[in-house]
Amino acid sequence: MRAPRFWYAADGGWSARLLTPAAALYARATARRLRQPGWHAPIPVLCCGNLTAGGAGKTTLVLDLATRLIARGRRVHILTRGYGRRRAGLLRVDPTRHDATDVGDEALLLAALAPTHVSADRVAGARAALAEGADCLLMDDGFQNPGLFQDMRLPVIDGASGFGNGHVIPAGPLREPVATGAARAHAAILIGDDHAGALTHLPGHLPILHASLAMQDATPLLAGRPAIAFAGIGRPEKFFDGLRRQGIAPAACIPFADHHPYTPRDLHRLRDLATVHGAALLTTPKDAARLPTNMRAQVLSIGVGLAWTDPAAPERLLDQWLAGRPETSTS
């Protein structure tokens, strides 16, 4: 589903005001759930989450941190819910056997890097990882899930959209009030410039790490051909803007809803556009994971990573987490 426009209006307008009672109920239910004690795993657990619904860059952060942990020789395993999957229960992701309908698109990207377990029950996933020899765990999402105790909690903030209109679901995009979530955070990760003024709503003592999205250079892949860009992520505009910053002006930019399951009709439309313009099809790795196998060879997948303002900051953060001192400032 696409986020309602009023979620990102200045104050949400009358739509947000009408939904305020429902938002209060949602916030109370979340607060009640978060009071439940979580299971303490015998190894460090770090959660990359967010305070809003939709994509803020959690999976990109998990991939970045997992790469750093692997470089340190750590046996990191990743836990994720597997959003959008049709198979229930606990699964160890196997990209050679599973597709996005089995485990979700993000799980396939994560499993290409490190052992990944999908389960709505994070404790079940943690126990499975322990049984396989994990010595640390990264959670992709789960900031509002208290089942597994999190030794370090890192909310990710999209600098362009921030906290939207500042209201809780369904009146706005927040999963919980900003102050409540920030009180549990050990640091926050701001991706992109703070165009929405999100940092003004965070406590001054909370360490903020700054990063920007670094997109793979698509120019050599295009070899002079025009492009048709499409994306079904939290904010497709991020992908399209990244291409434009490379000097690529797509002949068409086709946005889809986050985790959109591509239908034969969608694929036919995209192929037709590419034929009419003599263009290459460009998309994100997350979208490519949801395409039929025979379609992936016809599409260029443009990866995205993180460029840190202070390259040493994420390493210091990992040092503190692994040493059991997440409360130490990284600034």
C-alpha cells in the first residue's frame, strides 16, 4: 500500500485530526506491548529499525553493518520478519530454493551476504541462529518488537521524509511517538540531509550518525542507451533522484508501492515501454528479487550502499555494541 499523502502534510489536516482517537489507541497498544520483557540471547543483538512505517533504509544499514562484522571475522546472522512472504513459520533463507513469495524480497538480499532467518517470532529466529553457531545477531526491523532483548537499538531516519506529520498510525506514519522511541534508542542513523527537520524532535544527548545513499554508477551499464526506471520501495523517488544525480534522465520513471508483487500486466507494460524507447530497464536489487527469473536477465539492477560522513563512526558503534557498552556516545 502507498502511504496517504496527508501523512507527510505539514500537520496532517482534517484527515489526521479525524484519526487522532484511533492513533491514540494504536500508541497505547504499542506502549503496552513494549512493556513486556524480552528474552536475553547469550550473544549481542543489534536492531536496525525505525519510528515510521515504510522504508527508511533499514536493510541498507543492516547490509553495511553485516559486511563490517564479516570483515572482523564475526559469525553474524540476520533476523527479519520476511515482509510480504506467503509461507508462515521459521525459515532459514536459501536463495537457491526460495523466492520472494517464500521469504520476502529483503530476506533474499540479506541472505546473499550472511545467514538469514525469517520469522515473526524473533526469539525463534535467534535460537535457530544460535544453533547454527552465530556469535552476534542483526535485526532488520523489530524496533517495536519486545520479544527479543536488543542490546543496541538504532532507529533509521530518512532525511527527506523525517517523521512526516508527527502523528501516530493511522493519523500519520509514526509507529510510536518520537519521544518514546528515542528514549529507547542508543543512537540514530540519519540517511540524507535533514530536509524535514527530524533532528529537532530528538533529544540533544542522542548520538546521531550521518550517512547518505551511494548508488552504483549506472552509466557504464547503459552504454549510451536511454533508461526506463521503475521501483517499488518505500520512496521510489530516492531511486529516481539517485539516477538523475548521475546525469541519467530516464525516459520514464514508474513508481510502485513498497513490496509490490509484479504482475504479468506490469511486466508487459515495462517491456513495451523499453521497446518503444529502445531503452534499458533499471530497478533496485529489492525489486529485482520480486521479478520472475526469466525477467531478471532483461533488467539492470542498480545497487545502493551507505556513504558515512564519518567513516569511522559505524566501526565505533560496533565496538561499543560488541563490548557491551552501547550507552557510550559516538559523537
